[in-house]
Amino acid sequence: MAGIHATVPVLASLDLAESRQFYTERLGFDCLHASADYLMLRRDGCELHLWHCTERHIAENTSCYVRGDTAALHADFAQRGLLVEPPQVRPWGMREFHVIDPHGNLLKFGEPA
């Protein structure tokens, strides 16, 4: 089949073990692969990868946008102990909330309002 089948964000991690714990325990991802320099995660059929990085400013200037049911995701994250602001409708017509991981990566979760 021709064409693009998926996109997979690749974010920076200062400590892959810490990232793995955060993404699995707080965000509900499953770990597909973990090595000394790379981590592959999946939730609900969507993948997210992290690479080991020693420069915090790279992670702090990186983000990805994740489309999904914001109310359900927010409730799930809260049940997992993550304190995060509830979804809000933005002027551009999306209902969104965000999470910043332990290394500064911004994950925006959104859906059409």
C-alpha cells in the first residue's frame, strides 16, 4: 500500500528508565522496547518513541500533539495520580489539555470541539 501509514513522534529523554516509568504508570502506555538509548511505547494503537539525550534544552523545546478523547484521557491520567488541568475549548476549535513529562517534553492532547 502506498502513502503514509502513521507518524511516530520521537522525544528526548534525559533518563529512559524515568521516562518509561512516567509514560507507563501515569499515561498508561505499554513498553514495546527498552534499551540503553531508545524506548518504544504504545497506547491504543498509537506509538511514541524516546531517545536518550544529555541536553535538557532539547526536550524542553520539543512537543507532540495527540488526538483522542480528552475527557476520557484526562480522567484516566487523574486516576493514575497525574495532576493536570482539565480540557478547555481553545479559540481554534479544539478541546485540549497538556502534560509536561519529567524532562520537559510537552504533550498536547486534543480533539475537535
